[in-house]
Amino acid sequence: MTKATIPYSYDNPEVTISEQDGIRSLHLGGTMVQSAMRIAAPNELELVYTQCMMGFLLFHAKPANMLLIGLGGGSLAKFVYHYLPVTRLTVIETNQQVITAAYQYFNLPDEDDRFEIVLTEGSRFITEYPGAADIIMVDGFDDDCQVSSLCSQDFYDVTKRCLTNNGILVVNFLSRDKQLKTWLQRIEKSFNGHLIAMMAEIHGNLIVFAFKNNPGKYSWKSIKQKAQKLEKQYPLPFSEFVTKLQKY
């Protein structure tokens, strides 16, 4: 294994890059893998939890505008940029060193008219966000700790207001988080109970999908059919995602 440490400012945690067996990983303030890229396939989603976060496509197949809070190595940003060509993506990242590492080590594309990176704190951006997003994805960690400003009741309330009528909030949690029940209760309150979840891996990440408005009843047959169609468009196991869905 090889490691490289990116220079960082006093205000930001250390950003470390490691490589093993053709996989390049980003670590932030510890040993936990924040992002991973298969060097031979830089635009694919290597980590299972990032794949599962794209499960929102089962319910909203053609988002026009997306917000992503937390860049990491840019895995989700790259996937959206390359596989959803009509989607405009804004990424919010609070750590300049993470942005630098994503460009230097993880093949992050240059900004253009449909891809933008904003250096600011996620909850602050949401509070001041003037537009409306179809999808808001939250993947904000400091090593293995959820960033507190991204799981407050106010944050979830404001996030809901920033979504379009059929919008979806997608949040990545650690299933072993001792405060997970509290975070889920807050989302449930903000989104009037309109949420479902997906366990990415046993004892791993839990992905929550919260709907701004009641999405109505989906039959398993229709969701499975949708999954089969999506698998022809994207290199992701949507049929497997369906088996992981659960109500909360």
C-alpha cells in the first residue's frame, strides 16, 4: 500500500490518499475510507453505499438540478456528470484540500455550465439557496462522525423547502451511529413521514430517501420493472436495490 499526505491548513483535517489493489482511497481525519476509485474505471461507483445513493433514480429518473453536499473524492459527482448528461450538478464542499485532492488524484472533471463546486459549509448554503433542486444528496462526514450541522432539525426543514414538488433528499448514514434514531426522527418530522431506507451493507451504511410530498403507493412489480429498465442505462444493480428497500 502507498500513501500520500496532501498539505492542509490548520482549520481542516488531514487529507490522506492511499492505494491498494488498483483502488485509490481518500481518508479525512482518520483511517475511514471517505471515497474510493478503481483506477482502471475512474467514473464508476466503487463503494456500495455510493451505488445505493443513486437508488433515487427508481423514483425520480430525470432530475434537472441536483445538489450534493460533501465532495469526497468526487465519486458521485463524476457518476452524475458522466451518466446524467442533462442534469445540472452543484457540489458543496467545506474543505479546499478535499477539492484539491479530488482534482489531483480522482479525475474530477473541470467545472462547466452544468457542473459547479461551491466552497462553503453545507447548511449555510442550503439556508441561502435561492433555487429548487430535484435531488439533494448529503454525504457529510468527518472520519466516522456525522457532521452535526448536516443533521439538525433546522437543516432538514430547510432542505425540504429547497426541493421541487417531487424532490427527494438522499442521506448517507452509518448504521452503527448511536444517534441514528434521532437523525431518522428528525427527517421523519421534517418530511411528514415520507421516507424509505436502504441498507447498503449489513452493519454498514444506511441510505435514507425522504420525499418532499407523498410519492404514493409503488407496487413492487412496477418498481422491479423500473429497476430492469434502469439497469440497461446505468452500470448499477437496481434490481438488488429494490430488495434492500425498507420503510421507516
